Amino acid sequence: REGRSGDEGEWFFGAPVFWKRGLFLTGYLREERWRQPGLSVCFNRPTRLLWVPTLDGVPESGCLKGRWVTGEMYVALSPTVNEKLGQIAFLGRREKFITHCTELEIFKLIEVDDDFHVEKLNPQFEAGANIFRGVYLRVHEEARQFGMLLFRGEPWLVVNTASMGLRIVALINLKEPQNSRIVSLPDSANKSVICMSALDDKILLMVQSFTSPPQLWLGNYDDASDDFHYSMVHEVAPDIPDWLRDVKVQSIQVGEGERAQAWLLSPSTEMDANQEKSEEANVQRDGLRKTLEGVIDQVGRALADFKSVDGKTSKELDEVFSQAEELEKVLASARERFRELNAKLDDNLRGRPVGLRPLISRIHGGPHVSADSLFLLDTCLFLGLGHPMVVPNYRGSAGFGLDYLECLAGNAGRFDVDDCHSAALKALEIIHADDVEYAKQSSRFAPSQRELVAFGGSHGGFMTAWLLGDPKYHMAYKCGVLWNPASSLHGLFASSDIPEWVLAESGRLDDSHLDAEKSRAADDAIWAASPMSVVSNVSAPALVVLGLADARVPPAGGLRWAQAASRARKARGEKEVDVISFEGQGHGITGPGCYEDAIASIAMWIEKTTI
């Protein structure tokens, strides 16, 4: 490539896109001050487009010469091209930003005399299409973020983006961006729509929600109606169980001034209160009884073996005696445990909300992504077990405008935690809106009642750690689950492949760590934002789930938090924090069977802890 002033670091190139006889490459700058690239999910590191004008033969130098085509832009991501339409479009940002995801802008490259000019598009949508809140690149989905269509004789850029807790598809008119539109399907309220492919005047969409599995729809443009006509191509799971169909899904506004959005998922509770409590108790007692019967059956087989002494040697008889004695101890212990759990069931069911288990707050990571209405394994599992759920899009989430996203930088551990707790309290009020007795007992909304379960991964684990330790909120939580949590910010800054994340979210993304005086201020800011600063307050049971090969949030931080929380709980005479780890697994714990194992283990742990 041609030289460029101001470059500090080394450029890496990838994401090749062919155009006519040349090639576009995306250049990623690895700055000297950050040790590891972290390119897979971080969009706040400088990227630019390189144009290699010809691929016809290799010059004697052995290198094809390229030139930058996106000027002084801070970020420019791999373009979408269509030679037949003569269009090149890409997403980017001119200004520097510190958050790892942000609202991006749409640009065109216009070819003029063997060169390219950059033109920014400002799409506008028909009246009533106020759902569009900007373009937000979805982590790990860059390859299918865009497409191009041709209808009405005009080229259109297809963009997947987040908007107010949903996934939507925007069609950007590349010739007249003021006439852009949002894809709209019938019966798609509270559902996410994602473009999987686009060709000429056809578009393939995936439609799903918290309670409806993904469906594929094919849209064909119709000139007469100037719209797409849709037909279902494939339905993954046509038989949705009744209990899932009956889950009520609501979008709610929470916090002071209704500043944040959250989803409330409520399982059906139509049965009579006494009948529901009785049936719930009977189901749980039946499970305990079956466990006890299994132990009794083992003892019975051993005793039968014991009575059959014919032909056994003295040594074999001693072994049988020993086994029978051990099983009798197990039997006695099982009977005692059955009596304890039976009594605990009666205590817990007395006064419990009709048919419902404790409310689970499912907190997304990032933090600058979003909790969208998608069909997820863990959500269905918790709903099937009878837990209502609240899924907050706290301040800092994507899809609500740039100001909403950027306001969290420097306020992590405050704005996001306050919004998540406000969402949980609002959910409880709605769940018990028709319960007059519950509403009268204002103390039921007091933190000492422990009606909530917090569950989050990465930055969601960071917030779960905060909720379990925050002096204002920690007594409201029955238990918490932390999945690869960003719980020790000092350790994370020293070990993560994205150390600048720590500085950004604590409000110190500059070179202050290189200056002794400023470094002390940065250190204080990081400590104030870290949940380690309140870990001594943790009193609720906690489960930490770790991928031991996680480079984004290395497991040492989660273990450090678990050890500190265990010391705090042991000092109160309570059980240590539980830890589950997965060898060779990274941030998402996505290896074959590992994710399912982790979710099942979490569900069983929550059931055991909240009975």
C-alpha cells in the first residue's frame, strides 16, 4: 500500500471483496499500545478500505500496489458490492469512538476516473416508520449484515440492525435515500426480522421471537402493489407447546422517567391459587419421591444379594455386608433429606405468587449490544420451569440512538445496574398487579424479600456481581449466576485481549495509564467501577460458570471474585460460591454439547437454590 502519515502500529488485511478487475481489502490497525488485536468483535479500532486496482499479473516487486480509498475515516468496514447494479456501499464512522460497538453510518463509493469518492447517505423513512434508530453492526454477523436488491428500477441496500429490542431489516434506496423503507411482515408484533439473503427482487427473511422458533419467509417484489408478497418457506418447529404459546410478552419502560426498555415474559397463571400451589407441591414431591424410591430399590437389590449366600466365600460375604451397611446409611440420609425438602416446599409455597417461581433477570453482555426478541434455549428452559423473566435493555444498549448508547461510558456499575434493578422491580409490580393483598403489603417490594434471580454473561456477569454486592440492592436477590463475568477490572485490564474496554467503561480511555499522576486517578476510577469493590456485601448464593480458554474475559477474574465472595459468605456462616468450568472453552462456551451442558447445569442449580 501507499504510505500514510500518522499511522502508529501495524496493519493487517482481510475481508477481500472483488470489484471488476480489482480487489477491496479491509485494513485493521494494530496499535502499539494494545498488545492483542481483538478484531473479531471490536469495531472501535481503526479500519480502512484498501483498493488494489488490478490483479492481472504480479509485478517484479512481488507485491500488488494498493491505495486507501476512505480518506481520514476512523472506521470503514468491508463493502457490499454489486457489479450489475454498479453500486458499492459500506458502513463506517468518520469520528473516533471509544465504545466497542456504536451506531454506524452508511456510505457509497462512487467510481470516478479510476478513483473513488466517498458519499454519506442519510436515509429517511416513510411516515410512521419511527422504529429505525440507526445502524448497529451485529457482533459475529458481519458477513450477512448486508445485501442488495433491484426493484422499481432502483438499487437498494439491505441492512440488518437493532431497534428498540428487536431485529429489523432496513431497505436503503441508494439513489434516493430519502425514500427508504422498513421491511414489514403481517403478524410480526414483538418479533425480530433478519435478512438471510437478497437477490434481484427477492429477499429471504428469518422471523422469530422469544416464544416462536425461527421461520423462513421468501419475499417477492410486486410492481402493482409496490411491496413484497411473502410466503413461508420453512418452519423449524411447527408444534409449539401450549405453555410456550401462553407466555405473555410485553415491552415495558422502566427507571426514572421511563428511561430504559425491557422485555417481560410471563408464563400463564390461570389456575386457582390453592389448586396451583397444591399441584406444584405435588409435582415437586413426586420428583423427590422417585429419587427416594430409586435409593430404596438399590438397597433392596443389595439386601436380596445379601440373603443369597450360597456359594459365596467369606471375603465376598464381607463385601456384601459392607455394601449393605453403606446403602442403609444412604437410605437414612435420603429419608432425612426428603423430610427437610418437604418442609421447605410447604414454607416456600406459602404466600408465593400464584404458579410462579422467582423472577429471573436475564442481563445481556457487551454492554453496547442489545437484548432482542430471539428464540433462545435458556429463555425457553426457564419459562418452561415456571420462572417469569425480565430482559432489560439498560442504558448503553444498542438500538435506542447514539446518546443512549454512549451515556454508559464512564458510568458502568451505576447506570446499567440501576436500570436492571428498576426493570426487575417494575416486572414484579406488573406480575402482581391483580394481587390486592400483595399490593397492600408494601414491604413485599422491600429489598429484604429476596424475590429475584440475576443471570448474566460477560458484562451481564459484571452487572450480576454488582447486583449481588451493591449495598442498595443485594438483599433483593435470592441468587445469581455469573457466566464468564467481567468481575475484576484491574485483572481484566492486565489480561484481556481488549484492555481498552476497561478504560472506556470506567471513563478513562486515554493515555492516563502511562502517566504516574493520571494513572492513580485511572486506578481509582477502575476500582470504583469494579464489582470487586462491593464483593464483601455478597450474601446470596452464587454460581460462576467459566470457559478456561476465554481470552476476552480470562477465568482468573471470575475465580478471584468467587474466592472473595466465598470469604464474605463463610464469614456469615454461609456456603461458598459454586464454580463450574469448561476445559478448552472460550467466552461463549460454544463447544459441542458444552453450551447445552452449561445451561442445564445453571437451570438445575437455580431450581435447587430457589426451592
